[in-house]
Amino acid sequence: MHAYKFRITSDESDEFLREIDVLANQTFEDFHKTLVSTCKFAGNELASFYLCDNQWRKRREITLVDMNMADDDEDEKMSAPNIIMKDAKLNQVINDPHQKMIYVYDYLNMFTVNIELIKIGQADLTMHFPLITKEISDIIAPPTKLSRMVDEEEVFNEEELQGGEESSEEGDDENMTEEQFYNDDSSDF
């Protein structure tokens, strides 16, 4: 039985490194569960593997669950069939001895790691696979969408910072002082 040795790195942290041996006949779901465990992810989010070319361009997606909707649409019939992790064994999908993949966990926060096949060898069947053979550092979580939104809201334009022009429009609450706002008699309560 052959085992595939994968090197896993992250663009978010130069120190993060994992090497994991996976049996050729194990599924992508087995590999996914090991990644969730070793990266200390919660395990309750969707994830995908993307088979890539040598330039890390995504070519084919392998999803945790079937994302295709049952539809009679002509475009749907023409597209390639969806590959599901639990149904796909590594040796059925990986044809390149230097296969590159991108793994994305949690589509909202986009935890992403790069995976590269670095060796194919004989497996020691006395070991339990997938087998983590090297583990250095932890993955650094990218900023969440919420924190990005707060950052964008905190950006002021030049006019706001310099006081800007006062609006001559009555009832313009945006340019009122606190005292003017609370003493405003035009409120309809």
C-alpha cells in the first residue's frame, strides 16, 4: 500500500508547517478531518480542496458536501460532476506526483492552506493513517469580515476630519451638535 506525504503551509504564517501521510486509498474526507484536527479548526464549517496546476491556479473543486442543486438546467448538465470528499479516494483523483492543492475551511473567514504532494512511498501499515509526521507552529487566523467592516467604518473622509461644510438644511441631524439635537423642537414623538 502506498502513502502520499503532503507538505501543508500557510500564506498567513511563514512558521506554520505540517507534513501528513495519507494512504492512497483513503478519502479526501479522511484528509479533511486530519487537517481540521491539526489546525485546531472547530470542525463545523464547510470546506473544499482545490486541485491546482503548478502555478497554484485552481482547476477542480472537491467539496465536503454536494453543492449542486437538482436542476434540469442545460448548463448544469454540461458542467463536470461535483466531487464529494467522502466519495473520492486520493488515488482516484491525484495523477500528478507533485500535485498542488489549496484547502479552504470556513468560506466566511477563509482559512486557507497550501498543500503539496512531496513524496509517494510504501506505507508502514502498523501505523494509523492519516499520520501527522511534522507539526510546527499554529495557523494564524485571517481577520474576520466583521473586523474589516469596522475598520472601513472608522475611515473618515477629509471633509469630516476638517470640520467640513455645515449643512444649511433644517433637520439635518448628521451635522447637529448634541445640544442642538436634544433641544430640537421639530421632533414628532
